[in-house]
Amino acid sequence: QRFRRADRPPHFRLALMAALGAIGRESLYAHACCRGAVVLALSAHLGRDELSQEYGCAMRELRSLAAQCGREGYIAEGTTEALCRALSPQLAAEWAWWLVERPELLEPTAHKLLD
């Protein structure tokens, strides 16, 4: 039997987020399209309670990816805001869809990543 996304055990989701973060930091996947997909996948978890493990893991991985991009010179400073601005062509279409279909996710995500 396949697990639906909401039915997956928490440790499975946390391991998946850690793996996504590691993929985003790999030089093989340094292209903006790959990193954009990683940022979108991780930022989808930011609508959770800020005290949850899932939220903490997502933010930790996003900050780590931003720091890596800063060290590589991909962005001027290693912040999630700078990373999102650099990846805005890759993020814009999905975030526009969130604005229509998932507005409850877009606003908190934007505040957390762009502050």
C-alpha cells in the first residue's frame, strides 16, 4: 500500500527534506532549475507550525542551501532572501499558482524566506 503524502511517518518526511537539501547543495545540481525545484519542495513545508520538526528541518535545509550558494558566489550574500531573488525566474510560476490555489501557504512562506 502506498502512503499518501499526509500519511507518511514524520521521520520519513524529515529524511526526505534532508535528502532534498543535500541534493540542492551538490555541485552536480547547481543549475538554477534544480535549485529552484529544491527551494519549492522545501518551502512547501513552511506553512507548518514554527515549532514543528518539519518546519525546523525545512528552514535548516533552506538556510544551508543559501549559505552554500553564497560560498560558491552564486549569490552575493548567503541568505534565503538572496537565494529566492536569484531563483525568482524558477520560483515565480509556482508561487503565482500558490497565490491562486494555496494563498494560506504563500504569505507565510514569503515572510519567512524574504525577511
